[in-house]
Amino acid sequence: MKDAVAAELNLHATEELNHALLVANRVIQLGGTPVLSPQGVVRAQPVHLRPPEDPYVAVLLDQNIAGEQCAITTYKGLMDVTKDKDMVTYNLALTILGQEVEHEEDLQSLREDLNLMVQRGSK
């Protein structure tokens, strides 16, 4: 499962970087200053995620599922704030939200596969 999870997380990381670039560009378009430092990002996060201390695949999956759920909540909130006020930002958040939901579903599926493997291995 490690290879499948690593491949999925690498794909997600690439997509998450694209999300960050899209949001940063939109912030600039609106005249703001995007958060650029890792410390600033950590302070701005609604949920403070830490690097896993345990490299076990289940721990990595659980932590990343929680991260995707946080992102889903964040983009839904951005949609609520911008609906009927800023359609460009609303549509950006909607697009990213769709990808975040897909990420969470992918990770949930991998977690379920891992659970099945563990159950079968213990029998």
C-alpha cells in the first residue's frame, strides 16, 4: 500500500500547490498580499496540521484525510462569503472544492483498502 499511497499523495501535493498559486493570484488581483512564509501559513490555518511523527501508512492517510476535510470546510466557507458578491472568487473556490472532495474520497478509499488488508491479515 505504501507505493499507492505515496503516488496519491504526490499527485495531491502537485494539485495543492496549484490551488495555492490560484488563491495567491486571486488575492493579488483583489489588491491583497498573500501569505508567503511557512510560518504565516501555519498561523492562518484553521486547523494546525503537523508532520506525522509515525510514518505508518494508516497515520499518514488519517492525517491527510483530516487535512482534506479542513480544506473542504475552508473552501465552502469562502464560497459562502463570496456568493453573489464576487463570482470570480466563488467559482475559483468551487473548482478547488471539487478537487478537494475528490482528494478526500481517494484517500478514504485507500484507507478502506488498508483496513480490509489488515482485517484479512489478522484472520
